[in-house]
Amino acid sequence: MRMMAVAAILFSTGVPSAPIEPPATVDDIVKKLDITSFANMVGRLVPGRRTFADYGFVLRTRSQKSAELIRTADGHKKSFVITSDRKSRLTICFRDQFVRAAGSASPIRADITSNLVISTSARGLWIAQEAASDLRCRNSRFGDKHYPRTVGG
């Protein structure tokens, strides 16, 4: 029984099969990253939905090494900066920002940053795993401000 549960989890998240071949572009990440493969505040998971577009995010700004996406229905923002695009690994600094109950007296605000290593999955989408913090990107939780302030190519 336990083995079946592990197999189901591996199948649903996708097993990393290979590093991403450089050069990976911002557009590649926007189109191919499975945002359900790592911890973030995407909202309620829906079967069959995996990418930014599937969850209603549209590209707001883009440069050679970064992008910001927004879900217009609720103002939820996600952004990333490519911090390493070496032959052996693609790493991004991912930022997740949202406000819940914005009109209330006590809105809930989140500003979460994650250092992510990207790889391919058996299904063809790209999956991410949180890596240890480094000088370019520090993993944070709720309000920590260690995301690169200058986003650009």
C-alpha cells in the first residue's frame, strides 16, 4: 500500500529525467514550468492544470532574464529571475506575491521567495525543486525581502 502511494506521488509530480539544456529562455520557463511541482500559492489545485496559463496568469513584463506574471482575477503576482543557466543546471529565483481579503481590516499579505532548480519531467513539462539559499536568491517565507531588487537582463 505504501509503495503504491509513493508511486502515485512520483507519477503525479513527474520524476526528473534530465537537466534543462541551455540556453533556456524566459519564454520557455513561462510556457513549460509546471507550477504545481513545487510549493507556491497557486490556489486550489485543479486536475489537468499545470502551467501559468492554465491557472490564469498572463505575462505582464519580460526581459532577457526575468518575467512577471499576474492573474488579473485577483491580482496575484508571480515572477522569476534566471540566476544560473549553466550546462549542468538551470536555477531561478521565484517570487510569489498576493493579498487575500484586500478590502478587509486585516488583509493577508504574502511575499515568498524560493531558489529553484529546474529539470525536465517524463511528461515534457519542466519541474522545480527548492534548493538551498545562495547569494543570488534566499529562500524566504511571508515578508522576507531577499528577492533581487533589480529585475533585468
